[in-house]
Amino acid sequence: AKAGLKSGDTITHVDGKWVLGSDPFLKVNKLYQKIRDREDDNDDEFRKEYEVARKRVLGGIGLLPAQMLLRKGTTEKRELTVQRSGVVAPIKISLANALTEVSPVTTSTASNGKATVVKVSLFTEKTVPQVKTALSKVPKGQGVVLDLRGNPGGSVTDAGAVGGLLSPNTPFALQIGPGGARKRLASSPGGVPTHPLVVLVDKGTARAAEALAASLQDSGSATLMGGRTFGDGMSRSLYNLRDGSGFILSTGKLISPKGYDWQLANGLVPRVALLPGLSEDQIVAKAVAVLQNPPQTVAAAPRPAAKKTQP
């Protein structure tokens, strides 16, 4: 973020080397197919394009080596070429590798002082006590804006514990395991919630963060606001090995307590949508407005009685 990278950016080159996709030879093979299937001799244009694509692939860097290069614990500078939605020209960004520790929870106060914004960027063992501390400092009767935008998930257990602080003793999610067996996951016991709640979500809200948002929506504890979420309901388990290493395996799928499958639906759809281009102050102001006047479910109006007519 300090270097200018934004969520949604695509890193296309590292140190001038093209980052190869999942099938880097696909374009080359398609071009070769074009050349092979041509019946005339006027194939110079295709051969030139083929040669350019071939050299690009051979001079590129694989996805995994590129990731490892960016993770190296050195102070070497890396030159990144980035594509950004809405920007035509590639963006050049220079940055150095560094260890970065980010607190999973940050708090702020709305400019009008009528709500506390609690941003949770990830669910880890540090998240629950930090959220608990943040909630304990919210004045009585003041609203809370829980910001889950850009939260990729993390620990389902810790997400459930946060759910217990906001909506205690309510269902957190249904976990579908091998053979379709269902297990009900409950929110951890917590304090009695005394604050109206709005939850901000967007395309970066995924997995355990989606489960928490869905749980709060199902229980009626919060109003979801923002954009459609990522749509990944897979639950993963960490298996530790004796040598100190380990691996993560997808072991099930999460759906909302009422059975809503946000992965099948390509994400959760917020009750209140936000138009793109709003500033953070404008987003928080809209969230505060919803806290003060939450949307009501309008019952269907009764059908008017049919008028009697003379035969």
C-alpha cells in the first residue's frame, strides 16, 4: 500500500520478466495451430506473432518462482509492472522486500461521532481479544460499523468467536463435510450485544469473513452494506507434521445457518448497495445513516377484495 499497490491490481511483470499464467503455452499453441491449418503461403504475420509469443514465454517467470521472489527476506528492490482496472497504461512500481506486521483489528470513530468503525482484516488468534477490547470502548447506545472489506477469511474458529461477541449463542454456519454430512457451528458465547450493527463487505470479503457476514445477516443482528462478496465457502483444515511443517486441505464447505450457499450464488448480496467511487467518509456516513434508520422488511400488501358486479 505504501508503494502504491491497490487491491485488485494485477502484477504482470517482476523485474521486467512476464509472470506466466496457469497455461503460458496456450497462446503459442493456438498460434501454431493457426499456422499449421493455413493453406496459403501468406503466413509471415502469424509466424512473427508466434515468434514474439514464444520468446515472451521463454523469457518469463513462473507464477510460483515469482511469488517466492517477492517473499525473499532481503532488502533488494523489485520493479513491478501492474495492470489496474480503468487505467490503460501499465503502472511501474518499485518496492523493497520487508517484513510487515499488520494488526488484524483497527478502530476509528465516524466524523460525526455517532459510530465506531471496527475494521477486521483477518481472523487470527489475535483478532478476538482485539475486537473484544474495541467493543468494550464503544459508548452505550452508539452504533458499530464492522468493516470486513478485503478480509480474505482466516480461522473459522476465530470468526465464530467474533460472531459470539456480536451475536452470542446463535448459529454461526452449517459445515458440509464428506458424504454431505452437516455439522452446525455455533457462535461462541459472548456478552450481550448493546450496539446496532452494520457490516461492510465487498469483492474481497471471502471464506470465514463471508461466514460471519452471513451469520449476522441470518440472525437479524446486522445489515449488510457494500458490494457482492467473493463467493468462496470452502472450509480448510491445517494438518501439522512431525518435522514442524504442515499442509492445508479443503475439508468441507460452509453455508449460512439458514442454508444459503453463497458460493453457489457467487457471493453474498448486501441489503444496502454502495455505488462505486465513494470516499471512505461518504461510506461511513451512509453506514451511520443505516444504523439510525435500518431498512425494514415491507410486508406484501393485502390484495383488494374483488368488486361485486351485476351479472
